[in-house]
Amino acid sequence: MNRGQAARSAAACRNLLASSLPLLACVTAAGQPSPYVIGASQSYAQDSNVVRLANDANLPASVVSKTDRIATTALFGSVDQSLGRQRLFASANLRDNRYRYNGAYDNQSFGLAGGLDWSTIERVSGNVILSSNRTLASFDRANGNNAPNVVKNIERTDQLSATVRAGVVTRLTLEAGFSHQKQRFSVLGSRLQQSVATLGLRQRISGGLTVGAGMRLTRGSYPTMATTSRAAMSTSTPLGRRAPSAPLWRA
């Protein structure tokens, strides 16, 4: 190759590289992670003790098999999007659960959550989160006669929480929070409720040392289920007072 051909080849290479840069930039921009996710899954599990029987317990007549295989088909999706100083996020998971032998326990469950992280120019920030979950309650409690509880019981939990912080980047930070949770069960319509309020103050002494103090107030109401032939009763137990001895029905 003579000197003229070499010069023309070098120029061609420079032109090709220059023309390729915009294309590479577009590919890089397009390759950034999307704030949206959607998908599906199929899973299988084997449970050697579905209704949580004691080792020496007899299999109840309503239970076909102590061991079972569960197939779960799920659809899921989420979004995580920044909007200036704010951040919006949400997720959903819908599941269909099928038992191979104990079909009476087939159920549809879900998990939903969403929230907002927010902040202002004046060093005030916080978040708000909402969530809701539905699932088959665990078979880990006995009834009043110590017999195994094998009733299908659907549990649903809804929760709201919020937090506000003032300071954050300063030496002194004030933080307040509140959450409220409701838990419901399909068996006898039992319900639990709990609210929590917090207030705290933190001070940064040095780079890695922070001291703080706070207080927490919890208030809850818990139903009491009758374990005799009487009709089920529901009462509210104030915070700090011992609940009646009758156990909560929760499969």
C-alpha cells in the first residue's frame, strides 16, 4: 500500500468512527434500565406437613393428604419512577395457588404496594406507603380443644405508613411517623387493628457518631373468639391490659 492509499484509509476510518458515535450514544441511552417491570412465573413446592399436624396426631377426615405439592402461577409488575425531587414506586403480584391432593385449600393471593418518597427545598422530606396482602393463613394454631385446626382461613393485611423528617443534612434531625394496620381473617370474620405513632430527635456529634431519643405509642384492638358452643364474641383489649385467656382463632 502506497502513502496515498494509506492516507485515504486513515481518513475513511476517522469518518466511520465519527459517524458511529451518535449511533453508540443512542444505543447507550436506549440501554438504560426501564422504570417498568412486568412478567410471569411458575413455581412448584412440596410441603411435608400442610396443616402443621403434630407427629403423633391422626390425619383429620377433611384432609386428603398430610404431604402435598403446590403449584403457583404468578403475574407481577412494578414501576419505580423519579419525578424531580420525588420518587414514585408501586408493585403488584397476583398468584394462583393449586394443591395437588388437598384441593379445598386452593386459593388466590396477592401482594400490592405503592408509595411516594418526597422532599422539599427546605430540608423537609418523608414518604407515604400503602400495602395490601392476601394469603392463606398458616395452619399453626389449635382450637380450644387442642384439636388441629384444618379450616381454610384467608388472611388479609392492609397497612398505611407515613414518615416526615426535618433536618436530615443538618446536625439536628426531627422525625415523626405513623402507621395503621388492619388484619382480617375469613374464619368468623375476626379482625385485628393496630396504630403506631413515633417521634424522635437525632443529633450528629461527628462524622460517624449520632445520638438520638424518641418515643413510641402503640394502640391495638384484638378480638377474642369463644372456644365453647356459645356464639363467637369480639372484644377490644386496651393497650397494657392482659387479654382474656381464650386463644385467637387463626388458622
